[in-house]
Amino acid sequence: MKDQRIGLVGLGKLGTAMMTHWDKEGIAIGVYHPVQTKAGHFLQGFQNGYLLTESEWRDVDLLVLALPATEVIPFIASKKLQGNLPYTPRIINMATNLPTNEIKVKFPDLKVYGVKYMGHSKDLLEHGNGLFITETELPPTIGELFHVLGKINMDSENVLSEVNKLATYFAIKTAVTIETECMKRGLSPDYLKRALTSLAPEVIRSYSEGSLGHFAKEIAAKIKEESSSDSDGRNTR
């Protein structure tokens, strides 16, 4: 990976989270933005990042596109990334809602790899240890780059949307339930905010890590017992 020139396009939350951990590992990342002042401002927080100008970014070996789904194909088209160029970087598509195969069909001469992040960018920023999904075997240089950020699973890209929808639905349902119960009991808005921003997220994190306290373990056991009873009741009907 030391001999590879790596470029990043997309300076939003995901780009910032990845850049933070790459920077800590001393990995040099070139950053491109059509407005150079924005790229320059972004780079102020990183020691190992450098600016990629319009003439330089085409010379990178790997180009990580941490862009929204609607911007990926227009970006590739506008920059004329075609196979007839003397040298074309390998493209990393990270857009959750853009199937990598769609890019491959649109630009058959390009080498495009899908590497999708499963989770919230804030979690990746603060804790690292992310989970990435890819449908194809990645070249070693790409695998090494993302292993710095966490784990890579071989799976369908569709599973990402499935898990995101599932987690989002039940997270919002939980938040609405907490809000409704707090209002019913006449609790202070300050307590509601604390429950939503601190208590509930940390309880979920502790549950996932197997580090619940005694009180929370009793509640978890009771909920599982009730869920099992409900399931058994449905099965006997």
C-alpha cells in the first residue's frame, strides 16, 4: 500500500471518519474537491493528507468515492474516467444506495469495486472497528486500506439496505415509544433528551457488547421470555 497513490473524493461525514483513521495510521491520502479551498480547509485537521489538483487526481492508483448515490455516476462522467485514457485509477464505490453493478454497466472499461460501510459514520469516527460489505474479492491493496478501518465481509450489497432499514425502523420506533411514555408520565423534556441521546444508545451498545449491568440483564431476560411466549402462542394457533 505504501507504493499506491490513494485519492479520496467526498469530504462529508463518512469521508471525515475514514480520513481520521487513515491519518492516525500514517497513510497518505490525496483529497480532491472541485473547490480547492474546501479541500484545503478539510486537510487542516490531518497530517498525512495532501491536496489533489485537477491535473493530479487522475494519476492516483485508487480513487475512493465517498459520495452520495446521486453524485457518483455524474462525477465519473464529468471527469471523463474512461478506459481509453493512458492510465485510469481503480474506483471504489461506497454509495449505499447505488449498486456497484450499475456503475460497471455504465462504464464497462473501468475497474470498479463496491465497498459499502454498514453503520453510522459517527460510530466509525469515534470508535473505528467498522464493518464493510463487498460482493467481490478485493485486490490486496484495497483490502489493506479498509482493514485499517475494520472488518470486511463478502456478501450481497442488498443486505446493507436490508439491515439499514431494519435498524432504522426499530430505532425510530424505540425513540417514539420512549418519547410517548415520557410525555404520558409528565417527565421533563430534559429527561427525555437524556434518555434518547445517552441512556438508550449506551444500553444498546452494552447489549451488543455483552456488558449489560445486573438491572439491564434482568430486563433483557424478561423481554426475551415474553417474546418467546408470544412466538410459541402464535405457533400453536
